[in-house]
Amino acid sequence: MKIICTRQNLIQGVSTAQRAVSAKNPLPILSGILLTAKDNRLEMHATDLEMGIQCIIPCNVQEEGSVVLPAKYLGDIVRRLPDCSIQFETTQGTNVVIRYGQSEITINGYQAEEFPTLPNIQGKNLLTLPEEELREYLRQILFAASQDENRPVFTGVLMEIFNQQIRLVATDTHRLALKEVKTKEEVSDINVIIPGKTLNELARVIGEADKEVTISLGDNQVIFGMEDTLLISRLIEGQFPNYRQVIPQGYKTRIRVKTKDFLEAVERASLLARVGTQIIRLNIEEEKIVISANTEVGKIHEEVPVYLQGEPMQIAFNALYLIDALRAVITENIYLDMSGPLSPGIIRPIKGEDYLSLVLPVRTV
Amino acid sequence: MKIICTRQNLIQGVSTAQRAVSAKNPLPILSGILLTAKDNRLEMHATDLEMGIQCIIPCNVQEEGSVVLPAKYLGDIVRRLPDCSIQFETTQGTNVVIRYGQSEITINGYQAEEFPTLPNIQGKNLLTLPEEELREYLRQILFAASQDENRPVFTGVLMEIFNQQIRLVATDTHRLALKEVKTKEEVSDINVIIPGKTLNELARVIGEADKEVTISLGDNQVIFGMEDTLLISRLIEGQFPNYRQVIPQGYKTRIRVKTKDFLEAVERASLLARVGTQIIRLNIEEEKIVISANTEVGKIHEEVPVYLQGEPMQIAFNALYLIDALRAVITENIYLDMSGPLSPGIIRPIKGEDYLSLVLPVRTV
């Protein structure tokens, strides 16, 4: 392998591929990035066997070939290279000399053949979405996915397509977020669970204006196709919980409140509640909501003006769950709908029926 | 105590005073800030018994008094308060109610009488320096002070005044940095060791343009006076090492090199050398310096053009020490003076005789 490319392209490619490298992978070769030079382009592949990223950068190929280089060293080095044209050349099998100006670095690599075979990245093209929009949808729901690997289904996000309507749902059983989007294209119905970790990495890679992501489904895997990058991930097997029955229809108490005022008051209450269990109490009255917490450090009494429909109510929540939910909303005002002190609270934007998030209350004596 | 003040003044005062609060202090009351309201101002005091900070903010005092509040909670809370006028009022002895808008937080505090008596902050006025200049001097030397508390003298910075010349010296025995400044005023000769930690905190507090710091000496203590802030610190007792005899007079080899090119090459070499002992080799030739390192990860060969006076030389350094020293220099070009592979290398700016830093070489087989 012998190629010449620019520092900027190298940084872009390595930084993207590096996202699929897991720090705690037991196979040494998976700490590396597979570089393949052919057809005047450099392909970079990395995988942790659950998720894989393929990234293509333009380069001048003087000799085709492939090699695996340790991702961490490669990343640190390319980011520190001077801004000149950079040559990579394999010598003595798996050693690669990186030449720049009058200087050179040799990194010891691995045989390309030892790198695990990549899954077939041909999938059935499902739909395309603008990058910026998809990233915003993900931001609005990913916080509700669980981090607990013991219950894999809850670490994933349900993607359900039915009647040209995409629905994304995440829940860790304490809270739930749901986003609906109408597709522009003709799309067949599906129902898959995508790992939250994959979608978190996707959200970091996408976001350029005027670009689109193509979503395809393969054999128990999902493929996100961007301009020069493919992100491939296994799907999570299992049955996503029946979220429909958790979402109350109607409400006994609805408040309309300024998102920012409510969020800031809950954040302050959380500062005091953190020495305890993060429990804060909401006392919903005719024209205001009183937020209170009482711990060994001190106590807080916050008043936020609201517009109430229905009955006054007393309810308690975990402050951190409320904060996550309120930060995910983008509208200036929200509704908080409640049906009783032991029923979930539902946060909805004032406008639009396409988003909601649900937080279970805390039972207090 | 009952006062009204602005959020901005509170944040400023608490953030400054908080710097003297040590996280690992065994006395619970020292995790607090002593607030004293009198004469239409609020004094804030904090100390870890080695260093103390006194900070004054303007406020409207409705009732004089004093109380100690936990620094961490106070800091987190004031930073999250809305931007309105804020009232502090003691209730039930040491509890303080913080009122803002329609809301309030009560924090449990401590008796002001339990707070350790502050040292006498009257010292003998020594000299004044512009804040920006002093901060820059500190940046240039503090990196060379030791972090090892077992040898206290090396964790400090020598401040020596002799013949209207201030000299600041720091060394951890592996490297040394020295800065000289001419005083504008008539100053008496002194020789004291100031804790590096104190000067690090000072460097974070100062830096405003057109403001000055007054340095005073008291009874085994030094006092830095800023506009609304005093920083008081004990001095380190003991004898600072005789640094003069460590600095070689003259050189056998002098190179003149671009600071940025040299620094970047050493930083790249350090990336590879970090799996080993951070040893990098310098091969100084007629028109270039070759920097190399060789570890299990790979090897590097960097060439940087230099202008050589004297003999070619081979020498090895700890890359991290060279990086610290090169980052502290501000001139575009430097001299690196050497007298042999086992003698220290001296880095000097091309212009000005008022600064140098010295790095001991590493003996290689």
C-alpha cells in the first residue's frame, strides 16, 4: 500500500471510523482501523462486532493494498501532523511509514487478513431523512433509553413504520419518549429495535445541512448511509414493551407552563435534592406550581406561574428525569398532563402532536 | 444578617472565595465560606489554613451579621439563580433564606464564631505589579515547580529581590525556570518561598488589564492585594536550593530554532514515546536537529532546521519536560544551549536576558 492524502481528509476519516472502536474489546486487532487503498480512495473500517463504520476519503493511490493500524495512535498522530501532503507506505509487511515534510513515523500494524470479515453491507433501502432532522429526532428521544445492558431491549430504540408514519420510541421503564414523523416516500411497514449506542454514534456523525441519511435494513442489521460514511449495526432481538398501554388517554390535570422557567426551577430544586434521592414535590395550584424539596442541606420552595385546566394535584418526581425530559423539548411552552399522583406525567409541546415524553411519578409517604 | 445583592456580584464573590476551599479538609466548617455583612458590603472569607481568600462585594445591608454557608452548595445555587435582586436573611440562628422572585431556598449553615480566626492581614507593602504581567510571569515558571508534597521547598517558588531586581525561580530538580523583572519602585531585598499552589490560584484570579497587584509580606506570610480581593498565604520555610550553581555559564553547542516547529516535532515524538519512558533523542547536526524515539508501538524520525553554533551533539530528554519548557516560551525563536550529553539544556528566548528554563538530560546507554 502506498498513498498520498491530505491531513484534513485523514483526520476526518480516522475520527469517524474511530467511533466504532471499543476501548474494552478483548481482540487486539479490533483496537485497529483497517485501511484499504484502491481505486484512488482510502477505505477505513472499524468495528466492535456490534457496530461497524466504513469511511471513504479521497487519496492518490500509488500502490493498492491494505493494513490494520492501531486506532488510538493513528488518531493522535494524524491530528498532530503538519498541514502538508502525507504519504503512507507499508514496509516489512505490516509496518507503515507515514512521511510528512522531512520527517517520518513508522507504526507497527496488523495483517489485514486478521481483521474480521465485514458483514454484507447491502440492505433493503428503506427511506431517507435529512441529516439535521434525524439528529434532532434522536436528541429528543435517546435520553429515555436505558444504559443497563442486562435488559437489552430497553437499551434500544424502537423504530416502527406503519402507514407511512415513522415512530421512534425509547424507554427505560421509568420514562419514555416518543417521536412521530410522516415519511415523504412510500415505505413498507417494519418494526425493529436499534441499539441506543448506535444511534448515539450516528447523532455524532450526522448533522450537516442539506445532506441526507439513507436507512436500509439487512439481515438482522440496519445500515445508515451518509455521503462518504456507512454505519452498520446489528438490531436488538426481542419484543419491545407495549408502550401504547402505558400512555394515558386524557388527563385530570393539565398545566401549561414556560419550558425555561419550569426547567430552571427544577434544576435548582435538584441541587438540594441531590443529597437525597432526587425526589422533588410538585404542588399544582390554580395559577402556579410550587416545586419543593427538603434535605439535610436545606430546603427549596419554587413558584412558577402556570395555566391550569382540571383539578389541582400533588405529585412527586425524580428531578433528574424531569430535567432530561424538559431539556429535550424545543417549544417555548409545554403541557404537563397528569391523571393522579401515581399515574405518569406526560410532557407535550404546545403545538404539534408528533412528540411526547412520559415520566413516572415517585410514591411518597 | 439581611442583605440584598445582585446575582452577578454574588457569583463573582463566591467563585473567587471558593478557590481557597479545600475538598479534602478534615474540619467541616472549612468547607464553608464566612459571610460578613457590614458597612453596605458583604465580605466573603474562605481558607484551608494554608491559604485564605477575602473577597468584598457591594450589597445593600439591611441588618448586619455573619454566618458560614457550605461553599459548594452556595456556589452551585448562586450560579443557577435567575438574574434578579437576591435577598439573604438568617433565620433560626445559622439557617439562611435566599429569596429571589416568588421563590426561596433555605440552606443550613454554621455559626460564624466557629470559623477559624483569620490571620492579621496587615503586611509590609513590598511592591506592585500589573496583573497581566504578573500572570504571564507565573505562567512562564510555575510548570517547573514540584507537585511532591514530601519535599515542600520544591513545591514553592523562590521570590528573591536584590538590587531592585525581582527574580522568580521554580525547580523540581529535573527542570528549572527563572524569570527576572526590574522593579519600578524602591524595594528592600528579600528572599522568600511562596507555595506553588498559592501562585496557581493567584494566576487564576488576576489578569484584568490596567489593574495592579500589591504584594506585601507579613509574619511568615505573603499577601496579594487586588481591587476587591485579598489572597493570603503562608510562606514555605526552608532553604531554596542554590540554583545558580546548576545553571551552566557558556555552552559548547547552541542551536537557534523556531519554537513552534521544535515544539510540534517533540509533541509528535512524545505520542510514540509515551508507551515507554518518554525518552526522546536529539541528534544535533550542522543544519538540522533530528528528533527520534523508538518504542514497541513504532518509531519516529523528525527533522527540524536549526542554525548551529559550536559542536554537533547527541543528547536525550524526557519529552514532557521539553514540551512544558517550550510551551512556556513566548518568542518565535529560541536558543537551546548545551554543554554535553550529561549537562542540562538551557532554553532562552532569542531576545531578552530575563528568562531561561533548564531541563536535565536523560542518560541513555
